[in-house]
Amino acid sequence: MPREEQICVTRIDDELYIKRLQKLPKYKLISDNKSYDDIDLEGRDYDILGIVVGLFQKMT
């Protein structure tokens, strides 16, 4: 299980999300990009598939 504030890959239904996990006061996926809504996980069927451990960027 990811720790608080770690970025994780989560599947809800057939959709994948890459967002920060908030555990308290309830489980929620938090978007760093405020153009996207946060997702309340309470009462939903979801799977945490993994934790983001790195980022690749093309250097120019």
C-alpha cells in the first residue's frame, strides 16, 4: 500500500489514474494539476496498481 502523498497508478472501473494518494480523513486521489478533479475513493471499487518511482524526460 502506498504511503500518504505518494503518486500511484490506480484503476477505477476501466480507467487508469496517476494521482497522489491522500489517506486522511478518507481515501482520496489528489490531482497535482488543478484542471482535473480529485477523486473520492470511499465506496468505490478500485485497485492500486503501483507507485510512481521515477520520471523520464527528453533533454533538449
